Amino acid sequence: MTSRRSFLTHVLALSCLPGSALAAPDRASPVAAVRWFERWLAAFNGPRLSQYAAFVRSHMPALVQFLDDDLGMREVSGGFVLLRQEQTGPDEITAWVRDRRWDRYSKVVLTAGDGRIDDLVFSGAPAPADFRVMRLDEEAALEALNRKLSTEADAGRFCGAVLVARGQEVLFQQAYGLTSVASAIRTSTGTRFCIGSMGKMFTAVAVLQLIQDGHLKLTDTLATLLPEYPNTRLARQVTVEHLLSHSGGTGDFFGEEYEKRKPELRRPSDYVRVFGRREALFPPGSRWGYSNFGFMLLGAIIEQVSERNWESLIKERVFDVSGMHATSSAAEASNTARPLVGARETGLRDLPFYDGSPAGGGYSTLGDLHRFGNALTDGRLLDAAGFTRLTEGTIQAGAAKWSRGLRVAQRNGAPWYGHGGGAPGVNADFAIYPKSNYRTVVLANRGHPSASNVADYIGARLPYA
């Protein structure tokens, strides 16, 4: 349920610089990389997205497939403020930037080619040590959130739904925009949105339930649980703990092979058969590396151990227990928001619904996700040991940590745990702040970082405790 653009986005546009500054560097070199970066930054900050599109087609042909994502990223961010840059390779420039409209920081890596830009990639970057947002009292924080969302929605830059709660009490709940380009139906607080990889947290809870019931151990290996796993050597090394914490080196499954064989990929066991011969990307347990395939393997383990379909087990033991009656792995045409890609200025378009799996891609609502948070924290889903396994970070993952299933991080100094999700036309964020007991849910049918920006904004401004 992810792609290269799920949380890594790259952008480029035609600049408004004088003609001499626009002359294309004719070959790859440190000087060429600097000049291309200068063109890119002026272009990205330019006023017209149609020029952006023309530049991508002319100078970044390999990246035209990501054009819709780029347009959305530019519209949401409002452009970038350059903080610093440095040469990080013979033909490579790395720069750190901040969104004009939001608190978000990014790292941009540009690679110059022969008369073109070969690659331009964004990844999230931590805020500088001296960056601080003033925290507000609860009423003021919610008022600021309402003003910000109204401004962004009125300008067509945010489409989705937002909930803020303190414990079980809902403090703020609003929806914005349309469910699709083709319809005039407005979103509501009960609209179902694709939640992307956020669905992984349901898979993690189901696995931890099987552990607390004595059917699994964190130290169990793939070889023990899936004896038919094609790569025997890897299967003897990768454990349930590795899969839950994204430290097994099992990588992704999206790509050319996935697109070619997609019709035959129906059950988790199909993914094992097709992708299970690959070697690990790094020694299992040695570091963190986000893995969609790892959670597909957890789905296969659920089915092997429980002798049940993973969907039916999660419905019974997670959704039904939590009261999540609008949540499922499959889309429903009624009251479900379609993924939207592109930008308002150049035209948004609908994408088909995504299919859900143990790695994510399901559908849920603000209310259901709030009910999940309540069931998680009041002990209906996991016992004390299982709750600790799910919510305490065990492995470093960039500026954050990862537990056995969740991201554990800070926003403006406030610790939180939760999960996000993203794909073209999809972005979602679920967070619980244990010190203050605030919970936030942001669902968007626009791509990353539409929901992440909102979650960061309110998470940085609510009272710390």
C-alpha cells in the first residue's frame, strides 16, 4: 500500500529566472548539480504549476510518472525556504528546506545527469534543535487548528477529516472537501477513507494477541512458523520480533514484479510464494528498514497459526471488540472517499480504490479510529505486557523509534505513539500522546503530507500535559 512517493516525494518546476540563469548545465559535475539545484528551488517556488509540469517533461523524463504527486506536494507545501545545502557526491547536492505553509522540514537530494536531473528525492527531516512552536492552552490550540484547516480547505489544499480528543472525550471533529472529483458529495465526519499503512497496527495487535494467548513467541522464526518458506537460510534468521519492528531486512514487494504478477496475489501465502526467495536487504536484527513485505509475512503467520483468514480474525478480535463497525479491508462505493491526485490549479483526478492487506490499505473513519485508541488504552485489546510491546520503542528509526508495530516519536517535545499511512491520493495519521492523553486522527484523500502536516500542527500546539 505504498510507493516510492508514500513518504518520499520529489519535485521540480520551470523557474522564472532570467534566461542566462536558466541555461541547462550540459554535463554532470559538482557545478552542474549546484546549478540544477538553483533552478529547481526557484522553479518549485514559482507561481504556476503548469510551468512545473512542462519542466518535468523536458528535463526529468524518468520522473514524469510521479508528476501528479509532485503537483500535489507543491500545492500543499506552498514552496520551500532553503535552510542549508552541501555537496554530498560528485554529481549530488543535498539541501534542507522548510515548507512555507506548515512546520514541516525536508531533506532534498538532487542528482545531476548529462544535461538533465537524473533524480530528485524528498525525505522527512527532523526540525532543527532551535526550532520551537509555542504551545497554547487547549481552547486556543483548537481555535488555531480550526482557522488553519478552514484556510487550507477553502483554498482547495486540504480534503479530509480531523478529530482531536482527550481520552474518550471528542474535542474537535470536522470534515472538509469532496469524496471524489466525479461527485459533488462532500466529506463528512463519518466518511470512510483509505488509511494506507496505518492498517499495519491492526495486524500488529492481532499478532501480539496470539503471543499473549501462547500461540506465538517473539523469538519464533519464519522457519518454525512457515516451514514452506522458499528461502530457508533467511527463514532461520528472521523472527516475529524482527517483522513487527521492521528490522528483518525483508524489504518491499511493490515494483515491476508486483505489477506483473498482481492478478495472482490474493492471499498472504501468494506473496510468500512469489517474493519469498529473495535475500535479506541487511542482516536481520542489525538495523531498522521499513518493510511492507514483513507485514505480509505476519499476515501469513496469522493464517498459519490461527487456521483462519487474517481478515476474519482481525475483524473479530480487533474491530468488533473496539466497536469499529465501519472499518474493513475492502472499499465500498457508498460513503468512501476516492484517492485524489494532482493539484487544484492543474486539475485533480480520482484514482481507483486500493485493496487492503495485512500491510495496510484498508478503510476506516474518524470515529472508528478513536474507538480503536480507546480499546487499546483501556485494556480491551491487549494485556499489560502486550500493550508495552506495542507502545515502547525498541529500535532506532531515524529521528524516532519503532516498537513492535508502532512509531514512537516526539512532536515539539511531546512523546507520542501511533502510525501513519500514505500512497498516491492517500495520507493518514493516528497518534496518542500518553502524558496528556490527547489523541489525534487525520484522514485525507490527498497524498502525503496532507494529513501529516495537520497532525504535526496540532501535536505541536496542544498543551504538553
